[in-house]
Amino acid sequence: MQDLPPYIVPHSQEPIDILYEDEHLLLVRKPHYLLTIPGRHPLNKDCMITRLQENYPSASIVHRLDLDTSGIMVVPLNRECHSHISRQFQQRQVEKSYIAIVWGEPAQDSGEIDLPIACDWVNRPRQMICHERGKSALTRYRVLERRGDRSRLELSPVTGRSHQLRIHLRELGHPILGCDMYAHPEAEAMADRLLLHATTLGFEHPATGEWLAGESTPPF
């Protein structure tokens, strides 16, 4: 990705894949380097929801993925669906998992990272671990593969704090490869993108009441 002024974010030209569609909602795959919603600067208006609204004018955003993160998202197509899914997120009834490639090998095959997160106001949009004013944040992880200088992890965030997975993995001592905000230089240089992908998403369908589970295969 070419160097850009600090106020201009990269713009992915990858298409947004529609994984599932009905009259109430979409399950989509967001590419990395694509904003979920428009940025404040006029040159940062290109984003997932703007592109989707060209063909689905009623589409709205009920949750987000970071610019650098790719993967599955749910997009409501009406107000009732939006309210229902939003409530499920608030009550932590939505099941979600991610795949990440991290630096080194964790000592344990599985575990939990329970560290409170707060905004680092001096270095926004960075976040920080703060036991005084941070909000509770819990991430569960499981090692899927070990390859010496890197490991493949499945991550299951119980909470949904900004940058939670990236900062929690850094605190574990195993930053996500390609992370330009929380990884040390060696780990950042080991990938040309953030190796973090939202792979599964499950929730109660607002209209049918049945469990809807979607999956998006990581591109790495």
C-alpha cells in the first residue's frame, strides 16, 4: 500500500462479498483496508456501508470492524432488524470468532485475557490497558497451529472494545502480525497487512427466531 497523508486512509478496491441475503439482512465479507462507515475527511467517504447502499438503500450498520480487519459482518435492511440485532450485541448474545496469526508461540494452548481497556487520549485512536478508568474486556483464545516464529490462533471476544484483540494479544506477548499500532517492528514487518479476520458470526434471526450462523474463510 502506497504512503498516504496521515488523514487519508487506504482504500481497498476488493469487492464486498455477499455471503447470505434475505429481505431482512445481509451477511457480508468486508475487505481489509475498507472503512465500515465514512470517515470525517471528504477523501475518506468510501466505505462498506456507502457501497452497499448503492444496491441496498435501507442497509445500516449495527457493528463495526476496524479498517485493517477483514471478515464477516451482519447488515440489517430494516429498522426492526437493526434494533433486534443491536440488542443481541448489547446483551452479548452474538457469537463471533476471529482467526489471527501472531508473533511467537503462546505458552498455553488456550486461555483468557482479562484486561480493562481505555482510550489513550494522547495518542488517539490508540487504546491502552488502564486499571483505573478502563472498561472490562475479555478475550478467549485457542492455539490452532504453531510454526516457531508465529502461531495461528482462534480468538473469541466476549466483549467488543475498540482494538480489543490487537491490544490484548500484545499484552499476552504475542502481537498480531502486520499490526502497525500495537506490534513491535519485527512482528509488524512479518506481514503486509494485519493478519486478523472475522471468521464466524452467529445470532438469532430477528424475523424467524432461528439461529443464523455465517462463516468467512480467512485469506491467509
